[in-house]
Amino acid sequence: MAVRTCEACWKAPVTAVRHTAGGRDLLCRECAEGGCPRRVDLFPPYVIYRLHRSGN
């Protein structure tokens, strides 16, 4: 499944690709030009929803 929404703002459609040492970031033009980091890197899924892994 392809990413269609900007990985930084999660609102605009992807129109730019930024290549990094870890792969690539799929961003909208505004976020790419502004140098915005991907939210996936800033807020991993377990932190966003305040979930934690169970002890089992």
C-alpha cells in the first residue's frame, strides 16, 4: 500500500520525496521546503495513543 498523505503534517497529499540515510520521507511540498521532520519519527505509535506493550 502506497503512502498518499504527507508523513509530516498528515493532511496534504504527497508531492515530494526527501531521501535520507534511513530511506525516504514522503512529504507535501510545503513540509519538504520547510524541512519538517516526519511525525512518525517524533511520535511513535505507542506514544501517540499512550499505549504500552503488555508484560505477557
